[in-house]
Amino acid sequence: MEKKDTYDKLYTLDEALSFKRNNVRENYSRYINSSFVQMLSLLQFDKHFVRASGVSVWDEDGNEYYDFLGAYGALNLGHNPPEVWDAIEKVKNMPNLLQAAVNNLPGALAHNLAMITPGNLQRSFFCNSGAEAVEGALKLAKIASGKHRIIYCGNSFHGKSAGALSVTGREKYQKPFRPLVPDCESVPFGDLNSLEGKFKKGDVAAFIVEPVQGEGGVVIPPDGYLKGVRELCTKYGVYFIADEVQTGFGRTGRMFACEHENVEPDIMCVAKSLGGGVVPVGAYITTDDIWKKAYGTQEKCLLHTSTFGGNQVAMAAGIASIQAIIDKDLPHQAEEKGKYFLERLMALKDKSPLIKDIRGKGLMIGIEFNQPEGLLSKTAVGKLASEYTGSLVAGELQNKYRIITAYTLNNPNVIRLEPPLIVTEEQIDRVVDALEEILTSQKSFLGLAMASSKTILGSFFK
């Protein structure tokens, strides 16, 4: 085939924007990930959304949905916050990538991060995602300490690139890619005795932990755990890495979740809402002392770099996002609305035997469902419910009530509720009312699975 013939088949942007649901599914299935499309199609999660603002998104038929998934914590300001787009507009004529110079916006955003993060965190490295921030933090800890072992928690999630995956505590994600980065060892989340046992050999560079395990099922550590981690890290000369990628920028009712225990990490990873839900931005922040030990000479200063890290558009988005979060007092909003949300959900728990537990901080909330017992657990329906109850509930929420949620990656029996922090109590009420209808009308796993199976069968026949 002649090149010109191939070029003639390229889509223009206007053509791509005019695609309907079937066009979207076909292209994604053929050129990206067909299994993912099939999985979404089973519960009719493959809607084609064409507009978004605040807490709401609209499909191609004009139906409005509430987004209570919030891009896993990336939409603290909601969809398309005007403050962030206004900031991007201001820099659209500036050089976006210019490595042979020191630009004004990276230093400004790094200054702002130093002002709002706990303790003596001062120096930032900018990248494009949470996983990249974790990669950089692990390398920083190794070069600054001269040690090699990294300790992480079981049931954790820090990303899927090679280094981040090596400290992600789920076998399903690690096994196909072994051998991973060596000398990474896990301990149970919340267990200070196990952690100290790992530290006693004296060769641990860092301990990395999420203040709340997001993908693990919104798991809250025991009171005093993070403070105990800080004390052990100080005692044994181990760097404390706080992964605040999902919990940061107000999500849990504080600007950063480690502030619930007044803990100051040595290194903090952030991303997601740093870009306002518009531009990919990640970073790690560390102390002046650690940075100088790692990269404080001309010989070492370029050992870890990123081509797009610190680009002007991303930095403008970061500066605007932080300012908007502060101006709107979103940490306080998350704290107050989170209390209201949890109180309503706790009342629902008393009405539904399907609910095992409800837990959360601020507007980072998980609902865990019981698993079937006895003979039912051995049936096809029981096996479906034991692994995918969260997806069944999420399917009912989206298809019947137009509320977007999803289960957590490490625990499919937990659905997460992480709406934008600008959510209203009225919108929260609508979600709780929908859950009440689903979970009290379907009083058993069999009822829930049968209700959802109608959607699944409909997808097959369609």
C-alpha cells in the first residue's frame, strides 16, 4: 500500500470528536485493548461520555451522571475546573519544553509545594505520574542512603512500572513480571513490630507506605501507626516515604493525610489532583539534606531526569490547582462532607446484610461487601459474588441511577466513593438513596447477582 493511501485514512481531530459509541468501541478494541472493552461491555460500563463539568458528566444521549469515582482522586476540583484552564491559557504562547534553560514556573510550583507540605520538605522533582514519582523516590532513597533494601506493605498499591510494581503488595500484578527489582520486602500494613524486625539488619534504605490504602480497599491504619513509623524510621536511619498520590491535596480532610497524625515524612510522592484533573503532573518532595546527599553535585545533578517533567503547561496547572484548593478550603469541605457521607452510610449498613464494612477519611470512602456462605458460595452465582460484588453494585449504580463508581484494584469486593471535593450534600444524598434502594431491595447475593445478570445478558444479546 502506498504511503499516501495510508495517510488518506488518518482521522482528523474533528472526525474523532464526532465518533459515536460504536465507533469508539471499535477503535479502542482494535487498536488498544479489546479485553478491556469486553469487560466494560458486560455491565454496560462502556458509555460514551461527551461533556463534563464539576461533579457531572454527560453521555452522547444527553443523560447526566454523577462521577463519584473522581479518577481515583485526580478530580478533587471536579471536571474541567475553570481556574486550571485559565492558567493554561495564560502560558499557551510560552515555550512549553526548553531544557537548555531554567524556567520560572517549576521553581514557583516547587516553592508552593514546600510551603504547604509538612515539616522540612523543600526540594521537588517533577514528572508526569504517581508511578514516576514513586520510581524517583525509591532511587532517591537508595543513592542518598547508600543502602539498598526497600520495605513496603502488603495490600499496597504504588504503581505498575517496574520499580513501583516491586513495592506494590499484590501477587496478581507482580507475578507475571518477575524477577522485579531485588531487595524489596513486604510487611503487614499497620504492624509496627514486623516493620521493626525488618529494620534491625541496618541495611534498609526506605519504607514506603500509603497513609490510607486506596486500591487495597480504603484501609485505614490503626491510630498512631504513622507516628510509630516515623519513630522507627528515625531510630534506625531509614527514610520514610509517604505515598500521597491518591490521598493528597485535601482528599482525606487534611491537605495531606499524614497530617492527621502530625507526621513529617522524609520524602513525599504526589500526583493526580496536582494537575487539577486536566494535565498529568507528578512530583516527589524531599528535604534539602537528602537532596544534597543524592544529587547535590554537578556530577550527580542529572542522574535522574524527565523530558516532560516541569513543562510550563503542567506547572501552570499545578500552581492554579493548589491555589484553587486553598481558596475553596477543600480539605475542610472534605472533612465535613465526609463525616456527613459516612454517617448516612453507617445508617444504611444497619439495614443491609450485604454490607460488611464502611470505612474512610474525608471523601475517600470504601464500602466492603460480605461474601456468600454455605452452599451458595459453591454455586456459579456465589463465586461471582465472592469476587465481583463490588462491580455488580457499581453496575447497578451506573446503569439504573447514573452514578459512576468502581471497585478497588486489590479488593474487588470494595467499591470506592471518591467524588470531587466540591460535591454537595444533595448529590451525596442521591448516591446514598440509590445504594439503599439497591442493597435493601436485593437482600441476598442471589438477588443482586440475578438483577445484574439481566444487564450482562442484555450485553451479550446486543
